[in-house]
Amino acid sequence: MGVWVFGSLNMDLVGRVARLPLPGETILGETFETIPGGKGANQAVAAARLGAVTSMVGRVGQDSFGQLLLQAMAAAGVRVDTVTLDATHHSGVALIAVAHSGENQIIVVPGANGAVDEADVNRFSQRLPEAQTLLLQFEIPFDAVQAAARVAHQAGVRVIVDPAPARPNLPEEFYYVIDILTPNQTEAAQLVGFEVDNVETAFRAAKRLQQRGAPIVIVKLGQAGVVVVAPDESFACPAFPVDVVDTVAAGDAFNGGLAVALDEGQSLKQAVTWASAVAAIAVTRPGAQPSMPHRHEVEAFLSHANRVGRAG
Ligand code: ATP
Ligand code: RIB
């Protein structure tokens, strides 16, 4: 039993800049790197580094990026036998600008991720008995996301959905096949139709989304932490204070950490604190997959935070 991720793999083409460009503006960058990423793959790498048996379902192109993406995942310990080589599309890429402030701008070109379909859902269905938790995001076609959530839910697998990139609405029945919905503030705002920019509005949004059928809603607020609305409790969990280098994939680190902590039997509150620590470490490091911490690093971070009284 382990964590399964059904989602995207991207090669991130990352340029570092003093500040983000304005619309229509050309600016000079400082450095350029190709770094393995993609919301699905990042969440898988996070879970694997934290010690979970982790498997990925998705597609890459038959190109050098595809090979590098598979190698990076395998090196992190993710099982990739259910990732397909797509003969007709290039591997997914993300064009990313990261400013000195840590802010970023991202354009995702889905490529092979956009070709994920029912054949991939069937591949996942055949392996359902191995899954304890399924992690989903929205960088692959929504029909495939919904079908995977449906089969997993029917099989009693915990379904955690990161509704990113943002969509303006979700079908009513989708809320009933997921266990935990984890929008960031932009995604939450799109789904509820009002601005979400602080703890109070995040609680309001989370309750609204819970009323639509998702039992647990966690709204991610960047350096303001998260708010959680669950059937028996509601609480806020502040972010750990850290020196931010690059927030790319903070949300992915959080979701990977959350899945592992819940699978290990931690309470929701403990799991959210644990996931916040995983994400806090990730924002102190550059890049997506390379920023995901190992388990011993999270344990050391939390024990230091407890000693100095900064426990989430
Ligand atoms: P991304 O799209 O970049 O993967 P996201 O927008 O989904 O991220 P965020 O809300 O930015 O998610 O961050 C997720 C979690 O990561 C936060 O709730 C918080 O716990 C942690 N985090 C993010 N930014 C910081 C920060 N500056 N300092 C400490 N922790 C942070
Ligand atoms: O969540 C971060 C990820 O979003 C990046 O790795 C990039 O690939 C985009 O998909």
C-alpha cells in the first residue's frame, strides 16, 4: 500500500531574474537551468523522499526531457512503470521566471500530459489494491482526473486533490469523490467567486467548498500558512518562519507531505504541521523536485522548531 500520483511531469526551464517582467516587457535574466518538475511528479518525489512507497501514472514524450524526467523520478525512489512514453507529443515543459523576491511566473505547455486519457486511468485501476492515497492535480485533462478520482473513491482509496492550475468551477459530483481539496488562495477564489486573501476569507471559502461535498478543505496561503476545515474541527496552521529562496512547488511539497503523514496514521492537525514543515524546507531551496526534503531533514527541522518554540 502506498501513495499513487496520477498527473503531470514537466521539465522546468527556469530563468532567474531581478524582478518579474511586466506584460510586453523584455528583461535580461541572470541564470538558466533545466530542472525536473510538474505538479504530479513533484508530489511523487516529495512522498518518495519522505519514505512512502510511491508510484506515478502519467505520460512523457519520446525525447530527451522525457528520459531525464523518468531518471529523476526513479533516482528519488518513485516507481515509474506506469508512466507511458507518448509517441506523438513532446514532454511537458514549464517556462518559469523566478525573481530575487522568490516570486515566480509560470507558463505550462502540457505536451504529453495533455494526452493522458482513459488508457492511463485503466492502468491505474489495475493497480488500485496497491494504493492507500491518490494525489491528483489539474495539469492533465480533467476527464482523466475525474475518472481516476471516481475509481479510487469507489475502492476506498483516500483522494487528495490539488485544484491547480485554477479552474473556475468543478462539476458537483466531483466534490463527492474526493476526501481532501487543497486549493491555494487564487484557486480557492476562482472556485468560490470571492477574494481569498487572509485567514478569515480562507475559512469562509473552505466552508463553502466543504458544503459542496469535499469533507476536508485545506486552503494554502503561502507564508500565511493554511486554514483547515474538517467535519469535526477547523483550525489555522501558520507557516514556519524561514528564509525564502524559491517558492516553486511549495504546494506540491505540502501535498506530498500531507499524504505521507496521513498514511502513517498522524492526526489531521499533526499531518498539516508536518506537511507545513516539508513545504517550509522546500521554499528555502531552489527548483521543484530538487527542493523536496528527505525524511530525516523534516524530523530535524521539526525538532529544532519545537526547541525554539516555532512549531507551526
Ligand atoms: P506552488 O503553486 O508554488 O506549488 P501553492 O500556491 O500551491 O504553491 P502556497 O500557498 O504558496 O502553495 O504554499 C503552500 C504551503 O507552503 C503554505 O501553506 C506554507 O505552509 C508553505 N509556504 C509557502 N510559502 C512559504 C514561506 N514563504 N515561508 C514558509 N512556508 C511557506
Ligand atoms: O507546482 C510547481 C510546478 O508547476 C512546476 O514544477 C512546474 O512544472 C509547474 O507545473
